[in-house]
Amino acid sequence: MRKIMIAGNWKMYKTIGEASMLAEELKKELATFIEADIVICPTFTALNTVYSIVEDTPIKLGAQNLFWESEGAYTGEISPVMIKACGCEYVIIGHSERRKYFNETNETVNKRIKAALGIGLNPIICVGETLQEREADKTKAIIEEQLTGGLEGLSNEDMANSIIAYEPVWAIGTGKTATPDQAQEIHAFIRGWIKEKFSTLISENLRILYGGSVKPENSKELMGQADIDGALVGGASLKEDSFAQIAKNAV
Ligand code: PEP
């Protein structure tokens, strides 16, 4: 039985002070909530402070990206070691905003995933098609390409420590959500692909999150689909009441 995961991607929002306030509120709301795994992913600058607030609670910490080298002359980058030292257990990799604005490719996604796994971080690996790709009936081909490149060389054990997030790009921050049927179709496709490339057991245990304008009003129906095991939430994770409500709706 797969445990639901609700992960909040705070993107480039919130100063340390604002992030602390939100973390304190979430701590009040979710301190005893263990029915789902809750992960919050603040900006790098707020990671350590947020960790000191949530460290004794079931709320887990994630980063929004990492660089694959553990140290060196890479000005502006943050290494897996540094992220782990901030208290993170998770890291989002290959988010469509990174692919779109920072030239992230399936190859660099693969390097980041391997670096995360190498240090014991659980990657939340994002895949998803653009509107243009969906309209051209290329959704499954694009997802397959992202999975093939992104998961290249990963072992069954690596997959057991990974989470996949299906995030149709046209649904991120747009208010447009995939219908539960549209999302379920792609989640089932991803699980089938994982089964073929890894094993039945790995595919059955793999958590596949949906992301794209998830809010309290639509979360219940989405989470009710057979292959949707939680959500990666952007906008609605920036307020404690909507994020907590999504978590409570999901179980
Ligand atoms: C995201 O950033 O991963 C996301 C899904 O954003 P939103 O919920 O705002 O669409």
C-alpha cells in the first residue's frame, strides 16, 4: 500500500522570516498528522531555519534543486552535501520551470538524480508535457523520453528511493488542472513504463504525485484516482490553510 505524499514547492517565494512564519503555522496544523507524508520545499536560504522549526515533527524538508558535484569552483551552485546538511530528506529535480528557464535537460536531470541518490536524498523527479505537445498528441512520447533520459542507469534500489511527479506544464500555475481522468491515464502510463523497465514490485511501490494547480477544491477527486499517490503543490502550498486542507483531503 503506497502512502500518500503531499509536497509543497514554495518556489522563489518567502524570505527567511516569511518562511519561518509559514513553517510555524504548518507545524500547528500538521504536528500530529501522520496519515500522509508531508514535505515542504522552501528556497535554499530558508532551508536551515525551516528545519529548526519542523525537525521534531512529521513534516519533512526538501530542496528545489541541487548541483551534481559535491564541492568545487561552481559559483552560485548548491551541492547535495550542503542540502543534506540543512536537514533535507528530499529534493525536487527537473521541475518544468528549471527545464524552461535554466536549460535543464534529461541528461542534467539524470546527473542530479544520481547525485541526490548517492548521498541518500530522495529525488522527486518531475516530468510533464507542454500544451503544444499535448495538442500534437505527443504526451506519452515526451514522458517516455523524459523517463528514459532522466532515469538512465538507475537501479531498482534507486527507484525504490525515488518519487515521480507528473506535472503537465500547461497546468502549472495556470489554474487549469488536468481532469482526474487525464491525470490517471498518464500516471498509469508512467507506472506501466516503470514496471517494464524495472520490476512489478518497484512499480507497485512507486509513488507518483500529480502537480498542476492542485487546490483544496480539486484535490480529493484527483487523489481518489488509482495511480495518483499524492500531490506536488505550488501556489496552494504558500498558505497554511490550503496546504493543510489538501493534505487532509488526500487521506
Ligand atoms: C509546481 O510548482 O510544482 C506546481 C504544481 O505549481 P502550481 O500548484 O502552482 O500549479
